[in-house]
Amino acid sequence: MQDFRRRAPGLRIRFTMNNVIRKFVEAHDRYLALDSVRTQCSGPVEREQIYIELLKAYLEVQHHARQIAGLQFADGMDFSESN
């Protein structure tokens, strides 16, 4: 197994990239679901809880986006820089 990893370092980055992209999509879907629920809140306490969860989901999306940009940069894609 170690020999295989030494021969194909790009494969490890692609495997990691696929995992990070999957997590990004899951976080983004969660953000969109919370955003649609946000307009249906009935009271201020519920609205505050939704906004907190929405902010957490937003930060998770940003975190995974930065991870993706970092992996792209590590893989030699110099054009990919996080904002």
C-alpha cells in the first residue's frame, strides 16, 4: 500500500479533493435548506435559532471552499487562490 501511494501522489490529492467536495456540497445543501426554512419562522426565538444554524452552515461552506482552493493550489493549479 505504501508503495502505491509513493507512485501516485496525485491520486491521494484527488481522493482527498473528492471528500472535501462532497462535504462542501452537503454543507451547501444544508445552508440552502435552512435559508428556505428561515422565512417560515413563527417567532423570534425560532428565528434566532435558525439564523445561528444558518451562520454555522455558511461558515462550514466557506471552510470547505478554502480547503478546495488549498488542494487545487497544492496540486499545481496556481490560478486557484481563496478570496
